[in-house]
Amino acid sequence: MQPPASFMDAYRPSLRGHRHMIAAGHYLAAQAGFQIMEAGGNAIDGGVAAGMALGVVQSELVGVAGVAPIIIYLAEEDRVVTISGLGTWPQATDPAFFTREYPDSVPEGILRCIVPAAPAAWIMALERYGSMTFGEVAAAAIRLARDGFAMYPLMAELLAEKAEKYARWPASAEIYFPGGRSPGVGEIFRQVDLGRSLQYMADCEAAAGGDRAAGLGAARDAFYKDDIARQIDAYHRDNGGLLRREDLAAFEVEVEDALSVEVAGTRVYSCGPWCQGPMLLQIMQLLQGRNLQGMGHNSTPYIHHVTEAVKLAVADRERWYGDPRFTDVPMRWLLSEDYAAQRRAMIDPDRAWPEMPPSGDPHAARPAASPTPLDALDTSYACAIDAKGNIFSATPSDTSSDAPVIPGLGFVPSSRGSQSRPDPEHPASILPGKRPRLTPNPAIAIRPGEWALPLGTPGADVQCQAMAQTLLNMDAFGMNPQQAVEAPRFASYSFPQSFAPHAYHPGLLKLEGRIDRDVGAALAGLGHKIEWWGEWEWQAGAICTIRRDLQSGLLEAGADPRRASYALGW
């Protein structure tokens, strides 16, 4: 199905500009970032403003005190860096307790809360690469929390679906079910305590005096050492939680050079194996040399080859990826061309792997199948490019429904412990000071001399799959960014899912309804277990991207209509 008029190249206008541009998972977050860039901020300032706003206007999907992995291209240095934006298990964590009491997965509730990382990540990005104050970039988030915003359909739907979960904790229910009912579309939704917490950080910055760095340090201390930290500590002590003020005070995010691979002249960058980002790099490597364009977009052989590459990459994710400070991750080997060639040979053009293939380690065990439901899909995304060519890409996340809101603070400390495994032999095992293996994974791709772009999406284990398809839509099939994010998608679930309870559905391949039914039948003939989504499925991800032409400076954005994503720029 194509747009009905020849002057339309997508269902949404293909936004183009030449100065600066931002795209985000919610239109109010895009507006927040655009206003900052219009006021003189760079891509990092605008991206942080958008990311913080997402924690308010999508607080069922993104936590202000959740995770915020970031990847940044620094134009003057021609360098790509990452900020981990992922917290650690508290020092009071007893791995043996989880192995004994919860051997299959980390339970919902206060026990899955780890050190919040998003505030530290946003402030680190501002301190090192931004130009504005915390108070300036947080102003929109504060206003949206304090004064409210109009409830939108997906958030209203998700809150209603999770009513029983929010009802477990009075402070959570008070915020998300004001007056004892789920807010309806168009009603003004306020999070006054959350706005007050952010305002406290901004006030501490303003009172610090000195230069911008001193102010940012004061805003950080307000969260990690002062009143906010004390309230988190007190609530966890009183309610059987593990977080302590000492964990917060000692926490630091890590700044590192990005990982990258070159595929057919395009260099793709990701964060490290503390998230699933390298899986995107492996998928792209496994498809190198295949005549994807000749196969035809979303044809049977194309979908089959991409799906089989996903299965091979995720097998390595399951066997190897974890916090590299605790887990030996052979990243150089996993991203080597020799290894990619070995794995590429395992793709049979005439037959699907019936389950997750073996990883690169011949001794790796395969997980058993489980009939549990598919994962929840929290997370959002924001990206920005400024006039100098700096690129910001971030995937903030953490739901507010699976652990308690701290009374008076208005947020849940990161519940990302859900992605750790109680199995002490698993690379994403539980240990004090260790990071869970994160699904959110922002990326940047650059074709030297031609174009550069950030991209990312919500969608749990669908993220890398949707990102790879979108990148291929542009790089292999010549689509502009808006066309690329709108094109029909597919996703494999033939591996253990990252979130507890780690469902595993061998052979399952979901297709959006706009894909030809004959293609689905042919894929079933190759051994895929086909299930159909609707024509526009929000669970298929919500990609945002911006492509910058490195010759002309032209900016082109893509914002996914599957959710409330939007782009702004000129």
C-alpha cells in the first residue's frame, strides 16, 4: 500500500531543513528539544531536554530516574562516544538469595530496583558536551509535570491495561489513577511530585553559584547525595528494598568510545555489550555481501535472510553479552569479519532455524522453551543534529508499573533489574555493583562524505531488528528517512526475551499486515511460525531518525506514526 497522491512520498510529510532538527518518541518532547536548540543550545542540549521530557509525557514507558544510554558524534573531533546511562545492583544485593528464592527471573516490586542512572547520564552529557544549564534543559519537563499535559491514546490504553499493577502501591495509584480511575484521552494529566523533584535539582543548581560545571554538580548531588537520595534510602529501608544512599553517592556513569563496524561503506556505531547494541552491528555484518536489493524489499528471501541473521546475532547476545567489568565479552572476536563469515555461512536460504541457533561457543547451552507471554515494551527515543553536525542519540527507558513510586518524589528508581538473570552462570547474572544487560541501544550510522544519522526505537528485543530494517530501507533500498520508518516491519521472537520472565517462542516470526500474505505463506513454507500483526503495529517499534547530507547540510527526519513520535526542525 502506497500513499495515495504522487506529491506524497510518505503518510507523514518528509520533514527537511538545513539548520537543526530533532525527533523524539512524543511530540511534546520534540518540542522541548527544538525550543532549546532555537534558544542557542546544541544537539546535546536539545537531546537532553527531549529525553527528560519523555520521562514525564511517557512516564509509563520512561523513568526520569530510569536508564538513559546515550551515543554522541562530536563533529569537531570526528569521534563517537557513549554514556552508559545504566545503573548497578546495590551493594546489599545477595545473589544467592535471588538464585534460591527466584531462580527463574527477578520478581516485580522493590527488589528489582537498581541505582538510577538517567539523571547522571543527562548531567554528564551536559557537562562534557553541552552548553546550557540543567535548569534550562529541564524547564519543559518541570512544566509538563507540574502543569500537566493532555493524555494521549497509547498512554491511556497502557495505564488502563496495567491498572492492577499500579494499584499494588498507594503512591503509584494516586498518580496514575487520580480519583480512582484511569485518565481518559484529552484529560490533563499532572505529576506534581515529579515536577517538584526536578525543580529541587534545578534550585540546587541555581543556589550553587560559580560556573556552569559547579551548578551541574550541585544538581547531580541533589539527586545522588542530598534530599532525594535520603528519601530513596529511607523508603527502601522501610519496605525491604536494597538501595542505600551510599550506592547513589558512589555511582558514576561511564564515558567510552563507541563500538563500530563497517558494512559496505557505512560505519555503524553502538554502545558496548552492557546493552544489546552490538547485536545491531552483528546483524548488519551477517547481511553484508547478500544481494538484498536484488531480493526485493520485504520479499520472502529478504525477510528470511534478515530474520536468520537476527537469530544468529541474538544467540551470541545470549551467550556473551553482559557488563564487561564483570563478564569476559570477546567483543573483538564477535565483531571480526572472519567470525561474521563463519556465521553467515549458517544462513540456509531454503530453511529457517527452528529455534535459536547455537552461539559461537560450541559449549553454549540452549534455553528451554516456555509458554509465557511476550515482553512488555517500555522505552522511548530522542535524537538531534545541530548546525555544526553534532549528533545526539539516546534511548531512555524504565516503566513505572513494575515497582513502587517513592512517595513524595513521584518516580520509581530504575527497575531495570528485571533484565538480570538469577542464574550465576549467565553473563547477565546478578552481582553487587554489576549492571544488568540493557535492551535500549541508541545508534549512529555514518557513510563518510555522504551522510550521517542517529537512529533508535523502543521495543525491547524488537529494537535492533527494527533499527536494522530501517537502516537497510535507506541504505539498500533508497528510501528517505520518513519512508524508511513507515515501511512494514517484521520481528523474530525465536530466542529468550530480555525481560523477566524471559519468554521463548521458537520459530515465531511476526509480520505487519501490510506485508503481502503470499510472502507470509512462503515464509511458513521455509519453517517460520507466522503470526500477523495489524497494519500499523506499535509493538513493531517507533523509530526516529535524522539524516544529514554531509555535502549540502540538508537534514531529513523520520518520525514513526506507530506511536506519538514527532520531528521538528528547519
